[in-house]
Amino acid sequence: MASDHIVGIDLGTTNSLVAYMQGPAPAIIPGEDGLNLVPSVVALDEKNQIVVGNPARKYLIETPERAVYSVKRLMGRGLEDIQDELKFFPFRLADDLGSGEVLRIKIGDRTYTPPEISAQVLRQLKRNAERFFAGPVTKAVITVPAYFNDAQRQATKDAGRIAGLDVLRLVNEPTAASLAYGLDKKKNGIVAVYDLGGGTFDISILRLHDGIFEVIATNGDTHLGGDDIDNLLITIALDDIQGDLGLEVRRNGEAVARIRKAVIETKLALSTDPAAKLDVELPGGKWYRREITREMFESLIQPIIDRTVGPCKQALKDAKLKPEQIDEVVLVGGSARIPKVRQLVQDLFGRVPHTDLNPDEVVALGAAVQAEILGGGSTVTKEMLLLDVTPLSLGIEVGGGVTDKIILRNSTIPASATQYYTTQVDGQANVAIHVLQGERELARDCRSLARFDLKGVPPMPAGMPRIEVKFLIDANGILQVSAREQRSGQAAQIEVQPSYGLTDEQVENMLLESFDYAEEDFRQRQLIEARREADTILAALAKGKKNEAWHRLASDERRKIEMLEKALVAVQKEDDYQAIRNGIDALNQGTMRLAEFMMDSAVSTALKGKTMDETDLEEGPAAGHPVAKAQFE
Amino acid sequence: MRATHFCSACGKVQPPVPVDYFTFFGFPRKLNLDTAVLEKEFYALSRHLHPDLFARADTQERAWSLEQSSRLNDAYRTLKDPIKRTEYLLRLEGVELEEQSKQATERARATGELKKQAVPPDLLEEVFELNMHLEELRMQKKLGEDDPALLEEIGKAKLALEAKDDALFEELRSAWNQWDQTVDNGSEEARPPIRKHMVDVLNRRNYIRNLLRDVNEAIEN
């Protein structure tokens, strides 16, 4: 049932992974290169083809203006939200970008929205899974940071759709991690999951109860992670370079990319070594060298990792729990490898955190568990059920610019609230509703999710209509709204204007475009494969011409074969797939008798007791001729 | 477990019936509630209604599951919390609670209006004094001064308020018992005064809570 695979995907800031349930345990699906991690990097290569993951990484340094990373930081956000990011990340925005518009990022001379870029990463993971299963993969569970708001979740779902995936569920990353941990330990108790990744931080507190994973409270910061540590080290290096070497390389994309690569290596080394060297070659042949001790590193990053303390305390407070009531603490995310982070968590909760599962992989593994639960479950997951919460309160703007909270944070989802609206003026046909997300009291301090326009309110005196609006947060943490005028029984029409999201139509168009691209990709691949097949048959023919069988052919037959050979060599260099294909078929046809003669001579050679050169037989002009065609990877 | 939420023959989730939260769980409209039983029922129903179990079902059943499980979660959240439970029951009984909530306070703050809140008579003097102290504290903080004596005064007032808050909760609990008795013996006529009493206790409690919030804000900021 190859078509039935539902995969679990961790779409990370730095790395992404795809996993599935391999019998009783989840497993990561490696890429063609054998590696589990697909770096969330998208670039354009020399031929203007999109490359993703490890092959894209070299472009970060070679042609930084043609590559992007950490695009997750931009998901579901507007121009106003990302001013801080622009200071530290080499994102190049489209020149004609207006305020309130969905962001568009330049890669080379093309522009893409963040969901489209993420879709490229997802498509790579989809390809890896399809290669692994040797069949199509169309359904997935994708993880998101628990503290992602509605717009960020919607953007992730859009990315999935653009990649041609039916996103069955968005699962919160720390919750997914707890599923992976809870699989073999059928325990009851309170678990805290501390998840510090490349770009986001989450803390979730769960209650495990006979297979039910109930999130009690969650908190976090969607812009806090390993990226911030890298940026700090880059800033220090740039200052050093200016101070010590008198070089200003801030505007040199390649130099900054080299420094970034070097500081990341240093950071990783410092998780195991007491000191590490930073060694960067700068443009002009100068070198920047310095040693960083772990002690220096730890005091540098202290302010960054201290930012995780507030959310942890708030989550404990919301859960009405004291640190000593937490039974187990689980560490997730690459940044959780930093010894100082482990120390901080240990001090905060008063116990040694678990790190038995690879912190880079545990989220994807958990997503695979959830995928199986959604797929109907197995004996392993049968009793498992996830009850998650909404991380942020949902509110409506009321008079005076105040937020009226209608669904409080940490409410178990799905959750709903019903509000009643009326009109202010006689005959008023529209009612505008502003939906907000956040904890602040004033609307302007909360995140604007969407503006809804209730249209077609039947004409009545002011205050007479009674419009029932139902707000429902679904199991993905995404808002759905429906409305009904109660006196007339008319369903009010709702026009959603997502504040920073894509409309359904835009997503649909992107999906269609991606099909166009997919078709183009497909033609490219066909062409490359045909050329390789032509190479093989031409090489085999060259060998065949040296065989005695060649001379057993009539001379005009030999001439005919040589004509076909020339014709194939000529079209092989062209971009016409069909012409190459025809050339191959014609040559195959024309060399049929040659193949037979060669076979005969091989057999008679064998009968004469001579050693048979197997390669001669294998690589005859039409190896496996005529049924099987050459196979190409 | 309630059989109305799914078909007893085939186990399929059914379209939601508009019932109140007590009925949803099959409980009488009583205020004393065994939260352990409630929790057990919640978990059991979750295992039947949650959308994760219907990922492969048709659109209609998925929609019903979404609606039913959101209702289950809303009901559980409301009944689990003693204050929310009481407020919900009063609303079911047709009582519109006085606008003394946090919302009303915030709305008034944002528009710069004075809070329309009647001070409970027995608190008049204390509240007047406390507000004076809080104003003084805010002034001092602005000037960067520190007056341990003032903080001690406010701390004492805070403790007194917290004690009152606890006492009010106890008062509410005894009202629950009275209410539940009227449910048991079906005496409709005994209910209005109990309802009125509960509304009064909730209003006073809200008032105390708002004051406590102001005190905490003034101390922390």
C-alpha cells in the first residue's frame, strides 16, 4: 500500500527531516546522499535551477545573493514585524514590497514568498520519501513551534499545499517530541519539554495519562534560537575585523557568509571542547583568527539563553505547578546540545534533563507517530491521543481599541467561542470584526489576525439584527469563523482578509505554478536520462565494432548503422528529448542483427572452451535487447 | 458516557445536539461536582470525539467531530473551574452578571472613563485608604523613592484582601450546597434568593480580585 504512507515532517529553521513509522518505532528517511538532515536552504544554481538542502549550501558562500536560509523566521509575518531580522539576516526583499503585503524574498532575480520557499524544502523531503517508498507520498503531518500564531500556522499549511501535500495535521514541536519519548515509556506523570532550536524556543508542560498526552501549558518565543547565538558571534567577529585588521566587510555578502560558517563550526565545537579556533579567510587574502574558550562563549550567550527563563516560569505559573512537581524534563533542538543550556534547564527544574533521543531528530520522529495515529493507529499507537492547547489568547477588538479575549491561552483545542453582534445604524448591511491574537490588553499591542466583514445583513432598524459569530480554533491551532443572522436565519457572508497571509486563490496559483515547474523539472530529467542512455548505446556500439561479429554484417548494413550512429551523436547535443529518444530507438533497431551475431560468437567462444569476456556480452550494443531498456537512477 | 454523541449501533460521531454543558456530560445542574469523575468522563469522551480519530472520515463526519470535540473541551474547561461553573449555571438560569469583570475595567481604562463599580459598603473605608496608599506608592516609584513603611501598610492590606477572597469562596461553597438541595428536592421557589446571593458573592469577589490585581501591579511595576 505504497500510496497510503503518511509521513511526519519537521520543517525546521536550520534543518528539516521526514520520518515514518517503521513497524513499532519511528525512523528518519534519509536523502539520496544518505543523510538524515536536509538543511533548510534554498538556492538557484548556475543554470537557474532550484537546489535544496546540502547541495544548496555551497551557494550561501559562493553566490549569497542567490541563496536563502532561516526563512521560517519570515513565515506569516509582515514587513513591520521583521525589521529586527533584517538587521541580522541577509534577506533581500522584493523592491516593490508594500506595507501589509505578504513578504517576497529575492533569490537571484526571482522573488518568492516565504511559504513558496518552505514549499521547496517540503518538496525535497517529499521526493526523498517517494524515492524511499518507490511510490507517491501525498499526505503529511508537519510540525510547527508551539508558540506559532495563527498566521504562522496558516503559512506553514500553505507551504504544504504548494508542495503538493495534504497536510493532515500541524503538530506542535514539543508535543511531537513528547510523543516520541512517550512511545516506549508507558508512564503517567508531568513532563516538561524544553525545545531550543535554530530559530524558535518553546516550553510545553504535559500530563501523560494512560496514553493521553494532555498539554497543560505552553509558552515560548518564535524568534529565539541558535541563529541568535550565531548572529552575536558574527557581530563580534565583524567588530574585531574592523578594529584589528581595519577591514570593513559588513557589506560583503561572501565574507559575512564565510564568517557565519566559521562561527557555527566554532559554536558546535564548543559543545564538546573547552576551546575552539575561529579561522576565516577574508577577501584580499587576509585571515581572521582567534580562539574562543567555552568560558568566554558561555558568558557571551548568557543573555540569549536567559531569555528562555521567563517563558518557562510563565508556563509553570499557567499550569499551576511548581518546578519540583515536574517528573521529567526533555531537551529538544540543536541548541539544547550546548552544555550551558543543559545546566540552565537543570537549575530551573531541579533535575537532570533527558537527552536519550537525538535532539535534532526527535520532533520528526514524533510527527511520524502522530501520522500513524491519524492513519488509524497500530497496536503501538492505538491508545495514544494528543490533546494540545492554543498558545495565545484569541480576542476581538471592542470599543476604545480594547481586546476582548474570547478564547484564553492554554485552552484545549479544538476550542470555540460564540459572540453576538448587531448594527449601529438603520439598514446597516455590513459589520466589521477585527480578530486579534495575544495577551496584551490593547488591540494595537496584539497581533492582528484578520479583519472580517459580515456582509448581507438584512435591512433592519439599528440594534435589531442579532448576528451570531462562531470562532473555532481547530486541532491545528488555526481559526475558523462562521456567522449567521439569527432573526432572519440568513447565513452572513464572511470575507476574510488575512492580515499577512496568502488568500486561497494565491495558494492555488502557486500550487499550479509548482505543477508547471514540476513539469519543467520532469522534462529536464527526461532529457538528461535520454542523453545518458545515448552515451551508453554509443559506447556499446564502439565496442561492438571491434568484435568479429561486426565484419559478418553486410557492408551496406554497416553503413546504415554508422549513419544512425552519426544521427544520434548529432541530436544528442540538442535539447530535443524526442529526437534523442527516436535516435536511440532507431539505432537499437538497426543493431539488432549485430547483437545476435555477437551473442552467437560469445556462445561459440564459450563452447570452444575459451574464457568468455563477460563484459563483452553485458555491454553488447543492445544489452538486454530487445525487451529491457537500460535503467537509470 | 453519553450515548447521544455517537451512534450506539455503529459508533459513528453524531451531529451535535444543542444541550447545556451539564447535560453534555450527563450531570444534573448541580454546583458540587466531583472533578475526578468529570476528568474521567472528559478523557473517555475525548477518545471518541477528537478530530485525530476522524482524519480519514468523510467531510461531514469530520465537521461533526470538530464541533463535538470543541464543545467537549469548552464544557470541560467551564465545569472544571468552580467560578466559571457557577457563572455558567447562573447564566443558564437567566441571570446576566453585573459588568464588574476584568473586561469592563479594562474597557473603562482604555477609554479613560471611571470604572462603574459600586464599592461593597462593608469595604468602603478600607478601599478608600488602600487607594490613597497605592497612589502614594505610584508617585514614589516615579520619583525613585522607597518607603518601607508604606509597602508594609500595603502588604497588610493585601493579606486582608486575600483573607476576604478566601472567605468569599467559602461563602460561595455553602451557597452551592443550598442550591444543590433545591435541585434534589425540586423546590423551585427556594432558588431565586440563592441565585441572588451567589450573584452578590461573585460580584464582591470580582471586586476584591480587581483590587488585588491593582495592588500586585503597583508593587511589581
